[in-house]
Amino acid sequence: MRSRSNSGVKLDNYARIVHQTILQHLDPVTGLLPGSSEQPHAWVRDNVYSIVSVWALSLAYRKNADTDEDKAKAYELEQSVVKLMRGILQCIMRQLDKVEKFKYSKSTSDSLHAKYDPRTCATVVADDKWGHLQVDATSLFLLFLAQMTASGLHIVYTQDEVDVVQNLMFYIEAAYKVADYGMWERGDKTNQGITELNASSIGTAKAALEALDDLNLFGAKGGPGSVVHALADDIQHCQSILTSMLPRASISKEVDAGVLAIISYPAFAVEDMNIVNKTKEEIISKLQGRYGCCRFLRDGHKTPKEDPNRCYYESAELKLFENIECEWPLFWTYLILDGIFTKTPDQVQEYQEALEGIMIKQKDGIRLLPELYSVPPDKVEEEYSNPHSVERIPMGQCPLKWGQSLYILGNLLSEGFLAPGEIDPLNRRFSTIPKPDVVVQVSVLAETEEIKQLLLKNGIDVETVADIHPIHVQPSRVLSHIYARLGRNPRLGLTGRPYRRIGVLGTSKFYIIRNTMFSFTPQFIDHQQFYLALDNKMIVEMLRTEIAYLSSRWRMTGRPTVTFPISQTMLTEDHTDLDPAVLATLKKLQDGYYGGARIQTGKMSEFLTTSCFSHLSFLDGKGSGSMGRHDAEYDDDDDDDDGGDGYVHELRCDDEADDLAQYLDHLLAHAAPKKPKQQLGALGRFKAAATKTKEMVSLMKTAQDLNVQNVNMYLPNKLFRSRQPSLHLNLPESSSSQGSQAPQKETGIPRDASGAIDYKALVQLLKDTQSLQDQADILYILFKDKGMDWDTGLHGKGSTVRSLFTDLYEKAGELKQWGLIRMISGVLKKKVEELDSACSDLLAHQKHLTVGLPPEPQEKTITAPIPPDQLAALIDEASNGNISVAILTQEIMVYLAMSIRTQPDLFSEMFRLRIGLIIQVMATELAQSLNCSGEEATESLMGLSPSELKNLLHHILSGKEFGVQRSVREMDAGVSPAISIHHLGNVGATKSERAGISKLKSDMKMAERKLSMTDPFKDPRLSLTDPVNEGLQSQSLDVENIESGRYRLPSIESLDIPEKSMVAKDTRHGQWLRRRRLDGALNRVPVGFYQKVWKILQKCHGLSIEGFVLPSSTTREMTPGEIKFSVHVETVLNRVPQPEYRQLLVEAILVLTMLADVDIQNIGSIIHVGKIVHLANDMFYKDQRDLGAEEHILEKDPSTGVCRLLYDSAPSGRFGSMTYLTKAVAVYVQDFLPSGSCAVQ
């Protein structure tokens, strides 16, 4: 008989350990593993981690088999793994109604349970009696399902189970914006059931999505139907949020040892090695002790000070747990595995030796890993005074099966029984390896032959949509509809993926759908619902942003390909040439470098060999019958081209699917090359033509049902080139005979005999007037009095106020009158399509949002994602019925989200973005730099094109020097006056101008303004009968005369904008006031500010800011590095409505914090920060008066009583704000210091 090798003996020993600690506890019926005899429930996370050692051992036996018996052992172990994993799958399949609801609601009450009955797979506690929502547990199951399937195990048996796994991927794909209870099942560390975004959940979800993407769940034997798909954009969202969070673990935990699972084995979710190392160092330096690591700072679990009769903690109680947190040996098993994967044997040896010292040895020689080590109750005081000094005692489960399993895995790897690649067959461990530079391929397409010729004239050779046949180009919307079919299973009640926009990573691939190749245009070109896409500069800017994003985030095989169609809207108004912005961009693209990315332009056919492809096999036939069949009514003589494309109607769950099926059917059938037919008679030809028209009309209709805009671009057919009938109002370009009528002198609102408004006459006035502004005014009156659906009878029936507004909107869009466009958008309640996703993006980056102007309650705070309708309603409410503010708020939210995606650094140390204040600051900037009144500045802000508005916002965020000036070129009537925003670099600036933080040139020369009807800088409510306007060839309307002003076109009257100030000779005038105003509005504070506030709070009873006290007890709950603490301090500061005054208070607190570094035990009572600022202000005022300053220079701000000159003084220097604040602090605090007299306040 062959003797057993040494490795075989060692493996048998590990098999004995695994059997005793894990296998013998598995339930014989379900295969699930109960927690312990006291807690007999089966936790999903613990089950998955526990079975990993069994899986690893089976792989080791298969690799090192001495005998057939070893192979049999390997098989038996594998089957135990399969049984447990299928047991968890069974538990989940009994809760599919929750999976379905959660995809839409993201609610804690709709989440899968975290633990089950190991005997029956049933639930064990009610939905609301446990912190069930733990995205990381579901994600961990999916991650190991993928790894085990890739290693050769067969866990998923049927197509129904494939659909379940696909829907579980939808369940976790939005992890980046789902606040859950996290790895420790308690959410916020106060344990009061408050959910929060957890880095461990986001990281595990990202890893699971990447691992499962394009994986065949039936393994090598599966066909295309068992492949599951993840969307690259969701994965990248998780990636960017993770990068922005780490090393912080969540809002209430500045560091958490559980994050080890995502920066190393098993998830390897972080791609930046610097972040991995920084996070690991934070965990080791702040959490490591002699027996393992604490889970997080001030963790009360199983400590002697924890009250076992209460589930939650009081906020101030958390300080009691400091320095006595329990230490978990579990985390050392992660650090051993980390050392193995990073090839650092010293780290492996160090932690293995440390673990050997604290494991508990049984009589049979088996070493067990206890759950945690706690401080004995009688040694608490000693540990407080001298941390890590006392001997601790083991508590909780022994062994902790999850830890025991990872310990065994570490040993199998370190002793060479397994190679890292064998337990990581999907190669997650290479995630930190630098990726090669991405080359972005851009294929420019012309919508029509005419546009192609125009481009050729400019030296740019492109193809038309028709030229690229057989590739079909479709809008991204269609791709969203296609993905909505993924994972749909009516038998299980699963509706597939929720309809959501597809990002640029998704649209930059070629797709093979039903053996046809599709390319999709990026989502920003599809923006027809909102006015951003009317601005070609904005489209070009969005293209630049998306290309930059692609080049930094692309991780797939093959190059990304962006399809950029040039449509009619991108031409100049007379359609004779391309819009200059678009033309300049196309030329830049040909240079091979654009937006910081390497670019390759070319024809689509040239890119087929280098591009990324995705085969969406779930749209191929899955059953009998064919979805390719056309309806009999128009399927007369075209039987030969609708053949079995295999598209199954039976699968549909609702009409939307049916629409999509028809749309693709028509599209493919229509595009299919025809076989030569016999000569048809006249009747036959007529029937064929009629059928063709019918088909196209049907195709057009389904396209509209699917909400596909701009269909002409995607369906090249003459049938749709003709303009659709319109209710066009009488607009300026209409017949010359209209224009030659003598202007009528009637002004004001027409009234009938009783003095009421004569609406019929008003409608006639609407018909006759040619000024768009007047038409908008009249329609606004009708809208206010009669409502949107009132029929004006202007062109017979059906000319409702709404339809006329829509006409006017289109006309204003053509003329690029942004003020009017925004106003009408507001009245028509148009919403930015991705408003909710913009809001979610900002929230996921741990930024709270406020809308409306301070103070509360008018300023509304958004701290969690809310549905689009509620969000729009909240913005309307916060805007106080002001349409302009509401529409600008939406626009700015989208721009902030665009910026945070590509330049997250702009937002450092800002935790709350106050959109109302940002709008106010923008208007103030314009008022000062254009030297005009607040009213005019507001109008000019509304008149900025979207690209100019985004540019202004970007400059404000960047904190760099910039100037704003009116363009000196003459305006075309009807086009918004151009404003140029330019960076003020060092070139040509004097030293005094470069000094300081920023400077706004407020004495710029202004262009002579044309007083035309369409000048947005002119108050739209001025009477149109001013002498200047007398000669206008249109009927006038005096809206000012209406009594209550209730018909006024809305503008931002509520903004508090300083009136024109005299332009000072000193170029530095106003720069510090402006800097403070900007920083105050953006909540920008110096780096490390909040940690310093935490220190000062420990030395006093609290800080009083504008009557609101920030108590020192805050430090008993929160640690200095918590986002939660920063947000808390920020909330108190935000009670100050004036941004510049808020910033002075920040400076005063900064001076105060210097005291925290001085060796003073206690400063005493509550410190009133406002008093310190006023003391400094009084000293400043006195000094300035003594130096002979005139009274008007020392004018005080009426709302705060602070000299405006102090707001505008630099921090340093003899008369600097910090100089006076330091003196004021010294005066204020000396009473509280021990050497001073008794505390007087």
C-alpha cells in the first residue's frame, strides 16, 4: 500500500479541524450553518465566510491528491460547499418579492433578511426587528458564487436561478447610494437603527458586480442564456464613491477594521494602491491592540460598560467605551491573507505568531479562534489610564467560525497547498496594477447628406447614419429599454432592471443584439426634454467631460467608442455652416488630444477590430415562436424578411416590453436588404408603398412610445423630413405685411366695460404682437388666471395655453433667448432628466444639499436620495414659488454633479452644498463685475447660456482669480448678451493684483447695449411704451400697470444683492469681501478646521454661534475625524444667513482653536463667538477712526453691525482681520483663565 505523503497527512489534519469546527454543524437538510447553540440562526455573511475554508480544502485535496480516496474527499467537500451556497439561494428565492420591491424603493423594510432559520430557510425575525439591510452580505454571497463557479463548481442549476442572480445584481448595483446597516448590523455607531453609507458595503458590491459581469453561471457547459451582465457605469459609481470615502468607513465611523475585507482579500475593490496603504495604516495605528483590532472607535459591544438590557446607546455614553473597546483576533486573519496576496512574508509571519499566542488550545490539540477579547470589569479604570496594559479575557463564540475559516485558509496558502490564483480564479487580486492609457475612439456621424457635405467643406470627412449600414445607431434611451428586459421572469414575478439612464461607459461599446450590430449615442445628446442640449457649447462641454471620464475610468477589454452625431441643431441659424463651437471641437478631436485624453477619430467600420463588444444574448429567442413576426394586417407580401429572428413575445410583462419588441422588429425588418422580387402590377406597387408607409408610421409611433426623441436622426427616411403642423404664433420672422402695420398706441391690459380683464382682446393682442417677451407676458397672465389647459381659440380648437407656451419655448430655443427659455421651462414644469441621479451622485460623495435661501425653514436640506417627483416638489417649495430660482436650482445641481464626477478635489472640506446661496453669490458676482443693480444682475444671470452658467459656477468653485465682463461685440437682436468669464493668471497682472486670494475686475468697459425687446439685461417688466421703444414695429403691452403685480414674470427678486457701489481706484478693493462671501456660501473651511473645533470643545462648555450652542458633550459621542461631527458643526454655522459674516466667525473660531494647543485645562464657560467678532470689530472701527478714516468708508452692515471694511481686510498685516480677532480672543478669554479674576460673562 502506498504510504501517505507529508502533505497528505497535513491536509488530513486540516480536514479534521474543518470537520470539527464547521462541517459537523451544517444542517443536514438545508446545508446552512447555525451561528451557535445560543444563537441558532444562520447569518448569510458568516455562512459564506465559514464555507470558504471548506472550498479551499477541497481545492487543496484535488491538487495534492495521493489516492483516489483524496479525490473522493475533494468531491465530498465540494458538495458541502454547493449545498450551503444553494441553501442561501433557497432562502433568497423565498424572498423574491422583497428583491423586486427593493430595486425601486431602496427601503429598509423591503430588504432581504440578514439571517434565516437553518432548518427551514424561513425568516426568523420581523422586517423591523433587525438591521436586515446589509448590502455587503448579499454582495459577499454573489462574489463567492462567481469565484466558486469560475473554479469549476456548479451552484446554479436552472434558468430561473440565473434570473434570480441577475436580479440580485440589480439589488446591489446601486450600493453607492444605499444607506444600510453595514457589516456590524447596527448602522450608525450609536446603535439606534440609523442607516448610513458604508464603504464595506459599496466595496463588496463593486467586487461582486465586476466578478459576475459576463460570467456564465452554468460554467463551461452553459450557453449564452446563462450569462449575467453588470453595467460598467454602476461599477464605476461604486469605485468613485469608495475613493472619495476611504480611509473613512462611514459618516459616523472615521475608521473601521471591516474595511480590510474590501482593500484586500476577498473583494480587492480599491484600485489606487496609495488609498489601500493609507487605509491599512489608519486601521493598524488607530484600532490595533494586543489581541487583535477593535471594530471601530468607541465600539461598546461586549465591553464591561455596556448595558446588556438596552439595544441602543445614549449619545454621550459613547465616550465611556473609549480605550476599552473589545479586540477581535478575526482582523489578524485578514492581515495574514493580505500579506500572502501582497507577497510580504514578514507581515504573514508577524500576524501568524501573534495569533498563535492568543488562540485557545483544545485537549485534542485543535486551536480555536475566539470571537473577541474584553477588558475584565475590575480592570476598567486601569485600562482607561493606561491603554493596552491589562490582560484581557476571551468572550463570545469560540470559535468564531468566520475567523476560524479565514485562519485555515491563510494556513493552506502560506504552507503552499494552494496558490493565490486558485482561490481567486477571477484575478481580483490584480486590481491595483496600473492600467495602460486609454485611447478614446470618436466616430462622428452626420445626420443628413447635406451636413456631411458641410463637414467635408471644412475638411472633415464623416459618414452619414445611412452609410454605416449594417450597423444601427440608436439613442441611449433604447439601450435603457433593452436592459430593462434583462433578468425579467414573469413566473417568479421579476420585472428585470428598473428603467434607468445608461452612462457613457455603457454607450461606448458596440452591442450585438439578435445578430445585428448596434451603436448607441451618449446620453447627453438625448437630452431633448430639457434646454441644456439647446446650447451647442454645453453639448461640446459635456462631450469633453464624458471623454475625460472615459479615459480615466475605462476598465474593459477593447477601446471605448463614442458615437457623436452632428444634427441640424448644431448648424448656424441660416444652416449654411456648422456652429463655431462644434466645428472647433471637431478640429481639436482630429488633433488626437482632447479633454486631457488621447483620441482617435475615424469611421465606425475602422473601429470594429479595436472596440469593446457586448453580446446581449438575453434578447435572443428563449422559447417557441418568434418575436420577429409582424402583425398580419401589414404583413402582406413581405413574408420573406421577417424570418425567425427569435424574439419571444411570451416573455413580456407589460406594454413597454411590447413597444420595444415592435420597435426592434420594425427596425431590423425595415433595414434588412430586400430579396429581388418579381415585377409587381400597379396594385401591387401601390400596396407595397402603402405597407412601407404604414410600417414607418408604426415605427415612428413605437419610437415615440419609447420616448425616443429626434427620431429623424436614427430612422433615415424622407417620410419624416417634412415639418409637422404647428400652432405657431405670429413670430418676428413672419410675413413682411404683418411687420409693416403701423404700431398701435394702445397700452396696458385690455379691459371690458366692467373693468375686468377682457381675455378675448388679450388673445387678439397675443396674436398681433411680435415680441416674444410680450407674448410670454400675455401667456403668463392667461396661465395665472385661466390655467394651462384653457383653450385660447387662437387657431381654432386645441390652441391651449400649454401648447402656445410650448411653441414659444421652441422659438425662444431657436433664438437662444435663455432668460425666456428658463422662464417657460419653469412654467411648463420641465425637469432635468437626471435630476435625481445628480442629487444621488452628490449625496453619495457625502455631500448634503440645501435648496432655497437661508435661513431655515425656508432652506430645505436633502440628506438622502428622494424620488424625482418629490425632489422637484421640494425645490419648488424651497424656491417660494419663484420659477426662476427653481429652474436654476435644478440646473446648478446637474452642474455640481458633473463637476464632482470629474473633479472631486474641488469639493474638499465642503460637506453641505447650499445651492440657494450659490445662486445668490453668482448674481452678486455679476452685479459687482458688471457694475449694475441687483435686478439687472439677476436678469443677466437668467440670460446666461447653460455653458456660461456652468463656467461661472466652475470658477466660483475653483477659488481661482477670474473676471467677468460683457463681450464688447455688438449683440444680435434676439441673442442673449454674451458674457465672457476669463481666468486671471499672472500674465499682465500687477503684483498687487496677484497678491491675495482673488480679484474681480469691476471696472471693465461695458459694451453699448442695444435697447431691443429681447435684451435680457433690460427689466422685462418695464413699460414697452418708453420713448426708446416707440418705433418698434409691434404692439406694446404695459404689464407694470397691473395692480397687484401678480402677473409679473417671475425673476429672482428675493436675492439680497448689494446695489451698485462706486468703483474704487484701488484695484484690490472688494477682493477679500468677495473671497469671504464665496467661501461662506460654499461652506469652505481651512484643512483640519473641524478637528481643531473638536479639541477646543473639550476645553470649554461649548461654543455659542448666533444664539445656537454647540455643546462640549458633542465630543462624548463623536470622534474628531467623523464626517458626522463635521456636518454637525457646519449645521450650526449655517444658521448664519450672511456668508461673509459666517466666514468671520470661522476665522474667530480658528484663532480660538490655537488655545487648544496651549496647556490650559479648561477655558471655562460657554464661549460666545459672535461677541469675539464684535469686540474685534469695535477695535478695528476705533483704530480706523483714530487714523482719520471717513464715516462713509466705515459704513456698517445693518444686519450684523460689522464694518464692511473689516469684511474686506486681508487676514494678515497690521490691520488684518486675524490681528484684531487675536486681540479680541485675548481680551475675551483672559477672564476665564486661572490667573484672571473670577469668571464673569
